[in-house]
Amino acid sequence: MDAWTPMLLLQWLGVAMVAFIAAVLGALAGYGTGLILPIALAPVIGVANIIPVMAVAMMINNASRVAAFRHDIQWPHVRRLLWLGLPACLLGAWGYTRLDARWVALLLGVFLLLSIPLRRWLQRAQIRLSAAGEVASGGAFGFIEGGMTGTGVILISMLLAAGVHGPALIATDAVVSTILSLTKALLFGGTARLDASLLVTGVLVGLCTAPGAFVARAILTRLPQQLHLRIMETVVVLGGLGFLWRAWR
């Protein structure tokens, strides 16, 4: 057995554990998995491969949420968000394919650090979205989602502003996120940014996250929300600084 094999195995076991925990935390709030997982994946697969792998992993992760919360989906909101969101997602994903690893690390680091004040601002703003506003904001979100990961905080805030709450919030977010992740994965596959090995990696990571949605549903009312947010914010800040360090190097 090669000397590096045990270390590589430990790395992947660590990624699997982080994937499951991130999925539980993310399903409790509707976002967070896509913010935490890239931090664990970067040392294993490289920064440039994070978005394509995450597209596959998050497709599986969100599909498991759809299965767990399927009876609570609000389809009119799904249709409005995807009307412009789908083509905008394709455009954003195509833009990502034009970036090198340094820019990917820089954008991931900046987005992770901005996600915390962004969440707090959106929470305080208490914006209300009409049906037309939902369609327009869906286009803006789709573009950001196309070239980034961990954007669930934006989608959750949009759905809250549209009057979606409780389990319906988690379910509707999951459907939109699953469809956009599939769209990204197909584009990355067509542009050779998602080869067979990366596809397998994404599937394995996604499968590790899948049970998290069902665990989260079982403990949805038991974990203090503030404790969850504090843990996630700490990890996200450290991860954001790590990506900026990689970009600077």
C-alpha cells in the first residue's frame, strides 16, 4: 500500500463526515450546505473543480430534501423563480467556465465572507415580493447561482419575501435548487469542466449528504436556531479566509 493512501482515505472520510453534517445543518435552515462543503473539498479536488463537483453534489442533496418535504412544495413559486432563473443560470455557469483557479478562489472567499452580513441584512430588510418581483429576482438569483455555490441564503430570503414559510420554504427551495444544479451540471459536462472522475466525486459527496435531509426533518424543532447559525457562521468565516489565502498565494 502506498504511503499516501491512508492519508487520502482519511481525507475522504473527513469529506464524507463534513458532507453529512453540512447537509443536516443546511436542511434545518434551508441553506448552509453549499457554504460549508467547498471548504472541505478544496484541499482534496482543487479550487477550480469545486463548482462543477458541487453542482452534482447539491443536486443530490437537494433532491433528498425534495423527497423528505415533497408534500409541502409550492409549485407556483417554483415556476415563477425558474422562468428567468433557468436561462440566467446557464449564463452564469458559462461565465464560470472562463475563470482560472485564482479567480475562483477569490470569488468563493469573498462570497463566503459576504454571505453572513448579506443574510443579516436580508433578514432585517423584510422585503416583500410580488409575483412579478419574484420572476425578476429569480433571474438575478439564477445568474449568481450559475457561477457560485452556497447561494441558498439568497433564495431562502426571496421565498420568505414572497410569503413562503415553514416546511414549504424548505421544500420549494429544494425543488428550485435541484433544477438549477442539474442545469449547471449539464452545462459543465458539455464544456468539459465536469469529467467522469469529477462526476463520480460529486455523486459520492451528494450521496453522503442525502441522509442529512431526513435527519434534519426529525430534529427540526429540537436544535436552537441561534446555535446552528453561530456554528455555521464561524465555519464560513474561516473557510472564506482560507479561499482568500489560496487566491493570494
